[in-house]
Amino acid sequence: MGFLTLEGLTRLYGDVAAVSDVSLSVAKGEFVSLLGPSGCGKTTTLQMIAGLVEPTSGRITLDGRDITHEKPDRRGLGIVFQSYALFPHMTVAQNVSFGLEMRRVARAEREARVRQALALVQLAALADRYPRQLSGGQRQRVAVARALVIDPPVLLLDEPLSNLDAKLREEMQFELRGIQQRVGTTTIMVTHDQGEALSMSDRVVVMEQGHIVQVDAPYRLYESPATSFISAFVGKMNRLSGVWRPGGVEIGGRLLPCNGAGLSEGAAAVLAIRPEKIGLKAPGAGVLDGRVKGRFFLGSAWFFTVETPAGLIGVSLPNAGEEPAREGDAVGLDWSSTSAKAAKPEGAQGA
């Protein structure tokens, strides 16, 4: 049994299931992200763990203790909200100290723990400032310090980086993960941003329409998505429809190499390949020819859309410092059979 366990957790609103039969086991010290689009049930699941929403059915246990119906303040969990929810009339130190005061911790111990928490998030020098005097990243770190100072068994993060600009958001991903690793607190984060989930988590829980559809390590989730929904939601994926033949998928009379375990010859198949697994070659030098329809410079990479007989294909190449193919250029697309996978079309019945 895990340190935090959800068993058959369900939340109904009338006849609509916001969360349906969710079961999950989280190990002590693990960082787990709940990932999915708006309305998938991830926030409701987090709120049930926090005690802010009552489950319709199911069970939540923490270190062997049933907390399903305990009030939020009895659970002792640390929570960082999307808005940070800092008290504007309190200084940084007073905000961090608030939870300890509510627990009637002695003043000397309280002050020592506040100093430790602020040092952990590198804000010791800003203890006497007010939230309005802080940047977005600093306010986020105050919220984390306030959640961690009570020494919670579990830290809950509700879209903690969504209010930050793009550059700061990326920096805070690594900083927040580093803090969690140093403290070792079991952490559950809700996010709709697949980049955050992949970069910060030990495991990612993908949710769709109230259900868990895959739980996996970030690398395995990215490389082996269980459904077409996951392959499209987590990163970019080219999906090309054709017929399975030994060694690949046949599209328009051309055999495109890929792996296709379990497919029978002549069966309908969909070839799936990530844009970064495809290389650009001279026309005739790859497995498929095409023409560049669009080109986009992303700083560290170039992204191309290429028109081919198999359909429009996205290609991502690292920026090597030289200008690559231009719009309208004829190109060859190349990939290895191990870089692409074929499967039955979504919803197709097995033989």
C-alpha cells in the first residue's frame, strides 16, 4: 500500500461524474502530477484529497489512516493555490508563520521554523516585505514556504505556476522541483501543462473525462502513450492512416517503416511518430518525399509542416545555427522503423 492511496474515488454533481472510480497509490517522497485538459477531473481529485470537496464514494488513506471524511484542518496537508492566497496585510514572515500560529506552536520554535522555510526558498532577506512588494516568482515561493513550514505529510499544488510569465515559469519548474527533492515531501500537483508535468514529476497521471487513462514515468508516457488522446495531448504526434504490411504501414502505395506488434497483414493501421524523430534529407534520400508548407523558428528548434502523399507531417529539428529548408522547398523525410509505431485505429475491434 502506498503512503497516500485513493480507492475508487468518485464525485458526482447530479448525474454528471466529475471524477469516476479513480484509484491511485503514491509512495512517500514521490512527486506525482495530475495532467489533463480543463474539465477532466484533476482539480476535483486534488480538492477531495485536501478535504475541500466531499467524495460521493471511494476512500482516501494517508499513511494507513482513513481521511476520507476528515475536515481539511485535521489532515495537516500543505496546499499552494493557483492564486497563492497570501494575506496582503501581512509581511512575508507573518504569512509563513500563520499556519504555525493556528497550531499554537511556541514563538521561539515558530520563528526558527519560519527562518528555515524562508532560507529554503531563498527569501530570508525579504522577510519584512509585503506581498505587493514582491515579484510573481517571489510570491509563489512565499506560498510554498507557508505550505512547507507546517511540515505536512503531503504537499498539494494547484496549477502553481500558471500566473507566471513564460521565462519565469520555466525557471520555477526546476526551482520548485529542487525544493521538493531537498525536503522530500510527498507532492501532488495539478496542471494542464504537459511540459511542467514531464519536467517535474516522478510519475504523471493523465486524466480524461473523470477517468485515469495512464499512469507512468514521464519518459515512458511520452514514448509509449496508451491512447491517441494521450499521444496528442502530451507533446506533438504525427498520425498517418494506412494498411499494415510486414515492416511498416502502406500509404498511397509507399511502405513507411515502423513497428507494429500484434497487427495482421492488411489490417487498418495508424502510424504514429513524434516530429523530432524525423530528419530532413534531399528529395529521394528519405522514406517519403514532400514539400515544405510552413516553417517556424522557435529559438532552440525549427518546426516544419511538410505536405506529403501521406498527409501533412510536422517535423522538429534542433537549431544548428544555420538556416534550414525554406517554404516551398522539396525535401525528403527520413526516420528509422524503431522511431515510429503502428497500432489499430482508435475504436477498432480486435480480431
